[in-house]
Amino acid sequence: MRMNCNVCGGERFADQSGRPGARCVACGSLERTRVMKLFLDSRCVLEAGCRVFHLAPEKGIYESIRKIKGVHYEVVDFEPEQYGFAPVKKFDVTLDVEHLPTRHYDIVIHSHVMEHVRCNVSAALFHLHRSLKEGGKHLICIPITGSSYESDLGGVSDEDRVRRFGQKDHFRRFGSSDLQRTFGMIFSLPERYELTDYFTTEMLDRHNIPAAARSGFTSHSVFCFGKNDLKLRSDA
């Protein structure tokens, strides 16, 4: 089968961090980027008037959304100067997320951002979800390891952050062993993660989504939450 990137249509893939053929040469999409695009296309409504809030935008996803006429598209990051392909605005989750408008966005997107956030991650995710309209979708991808959850916001050395969290600019790791008791206390998670519950094997093969990204909670897992999937709410 001839594979192509569902983000940009590219047909050439290169190795990435020891993963054969993981990165699209044309747009830079990774496995998780292509999974996110599958959910965007199948479960989100992108049309004129739609409001999208995108943290740390991926080039290919950005290019595909900006082509849709009439979409109100906000792209933000803590370090906007690193983006040469988009007019990204400065946004510090630790300071700005609580000021997001309530029930304002149709789609909120972020992939591998929450491990970089130097604040209470439950509060950050709550406020991002609070900004979602009824009927909206919150697309989330976090790096999930085989170990347990750990976080440290203090003065840890770069070397210790690499050892404990994978990178010197990470403040936490999400573990698969206790995911339901951590991330799963914020959102309603499925008991198992199987991409074939949502997409055909032929579609996953065609868009170069490998077996390692299809089954089980991993760093490639993308969650598409609706408004009522948030557990952190009070009816009192």
C-alpha cells in the first residue's frame, strides 16, 4: 500500500528519534499529528464561524486549518518567536489560562504541551476545557510512559529533569500504570485505547500510523473530549 500523510499529502517519511519512517518530510507531522488530523476530520466541525484555540501549533495542522475560510483561528505559544510559519501570539499557561473566556471555542488543540507547564496541570486543563463551547471538542495528546505519574515544579537541575521527565524543560511525566488515577480523574478516559475503535486498519496503514501508536496508552495517544467528559465540575 502506498502511504501518504493525511495532514499535507506528502508521501516521503523519515526516521525520528529511532522510530523508522515516523516523520513526514514535507510538513514534519509525527504519528500523533496524523492521528490528531484523523480526529479533526472525523469528529470536529471546521467551518466558517468556528473558533479554534491551538497551543503550540504544528505546521501541517496550522496550514490545513488556516485554509478554511471564515474560521477564527488563534495560535499561541510561550515562545512565539520560534514559529516562522504562523503569526503565533504569546501565551503563558501559568498566567493566562485562567483568563480565557468561558464557552467560547469550538475546538481546543494541544499536543505534548502539558509536560512543559510549570503550574498545577489539573487547573490548566480545567480552564482550557472551561473555554470550550457546548458541543465543542478538546483534542489532547500527552506523553505517556510505562511508569507512574511524577511532577516537580521546584529547582531541579537540567540533568535531573532529563533523567526523571525526559527533557530539561519538562516538569512532569504521565504514567500508563496510574493514568486512570491521575489524568483519568480530570477527564473520563476509556478503559482501553484502541484506534481501530475509531478508524479502519486500512486508513491507519494508509496514513502511516504504526502498530505502536494504535493500541494502549502511549505518547502517541490522542484524546478527543467533549464538554461533558470533564470530571472537575460541580453541580452544587
